Amino acid sequence: MERRDFLKLALSSFVVSQIPKKLFAKDPSLVAVSEGQDYAAITRKVIAAVGGMPLFVKKGDMVVVKPNMGWDRKPEFAATTHPIVVKTIVEECLKAGAHKVKIFDNPCNDPRRCYENSGILDALKGMNDVEVKQMDRERYKKTKLNGVFLKEWDIYDEALSAKVFINVPIAKHHDLTRLTLGLKNMMGILAEDRGYLHRGIDQALSDVSSVVKSHLTIVDATRILLHHGPQGGSLRDVRVANTVIASTDIVAADAYATTLFDLKPEDISTTVAAYKRGLGDMNLSKVRIVKV
């Protein structure tokens, strides 16, 4: 190395060393947690704690709120997202200026019965600028994913075109993935033949979330299904946890929700796969957890 080049390198290294390290540090993921029996209140609290809905939704935005309405179950069975949690999120979106809020899911049981028995259809009835409708088969769009497991898949076009996508899973047991949380809830925007995805479910879910970003994940853990998920059917399998969790980091949200089941994030293969793909942080010691 020429002496002149050596001096340049030494000088630049010295300058960099004088810059505070915190300027290079990535802000830790924030997970907001609230507990209480007033589900509307605790939902609003976690939204406020992650910055408030106006941080995500601007005037005129088309917003998708994606709950779990996949099963023909009433809310108390903890197989679907609680209607009060969903309604509160929709209200906050409208207050922030959303032009339209759309709510949909691709259920495993009969869609009409799923929508009705979830309680979500009734909870949102009569609200202006809110659309709750069954998904139209003709509106799926073949989408390039270029993923590890999925190279392409048919994804619902309104999920793709939404200005803001809010992922609202319920926290519950799953017989294949052990738990179903935010990452798994993304199955509801995909077309049929989803059974194929089970061959590589961990990577498939990461493939989808790499393309369709959950701008905000709000986990409904007001009551959680401990066994016989994802469909459930017995109140003996349900524990009332009175908790709602929110984060812009889908992996961190799932990681924290895992602890409600006395499990660790590394116990859930879908969480681990997403973490390794750089979709978020599952290391709760590095996540900023705010209880409100």
C-alpha cells in the first residue's frame, strides 16, 4: 500500500471511530402489550403505544384489516379473531382518515357461516366506508414470490393493492405449526390448494410475508386456544388471557405471543424461519416490550 493511501485509510478509520455507535445501531423492534377486560380499550392502548393509527393510515388510504374468520365458530371458542378487537381497529382506521376499510378471509369452513358466527359481520354492520365481503375467486392474482419454497402463488388482489395491511390474528394452537399467529394468518389471502403449502409451510409463510408486508400486526390474545387447534370446538381448550399485542414487526409480535403458551419463540418453526429470513426479530431480549 502506498503511504498516501495508508494515511487516507487511517484518517477515515479515525473519523468513523469518533461517530457515536448508537447512530449505527438499528432501533429495536417495539412490541406493545395491554391487558384488561375492556377489549376495545386495550386494543386502542396498544395502537397508541406503537405510534397511533395516523402513523400508518393517511387520509384517503384503502386499508385491509385481515382477521382470522377461517372457522365456523363463535368468538368464545377462540378459533377466530374477537369481533370487538376487529371493530376497534376499523374505528381507528376511519378516524385516521381511511377512505375504505376492507375485511376478508379465505375460510376453511363454509364462508357464509364463518363470517356470521365469528361475530365480525354483525360487529361492523352499518359502519360507513367499511366492506366485509366474501372473497371473489376471480380476484386472485398470480404473483411472483421468487421465494425459497414458493416461486409464485395466487394472492388476493386487494391484499396486494392495499395502501395499509393490518394483520389481526388470534393466538391459538395449531396441529401442524404448533401455534398459529401473525405469519400463519397470511394463509387467508391465498387461493385454494393451500394444502400444498404444508409441505414447506415454514418457508412458504416467509415467502408470502416477504412480498405482502404486514404494516401492523395486532395479535388478539383476549382468549387463546391451548389445544385442538386451529378449529377447536371445546371451551375446555380455551384460556381467557385478556391480552392484545401490537407491533410493526410481525416476527416480534409472534415471538411475544408465543410466551403466553409457556413456549419460547425458538419452539415455533415458522417464527424461526422468518427470523432467519430477516423478516423481524424473535430475540425478545433485544425487543423493546412496552406494557400499557
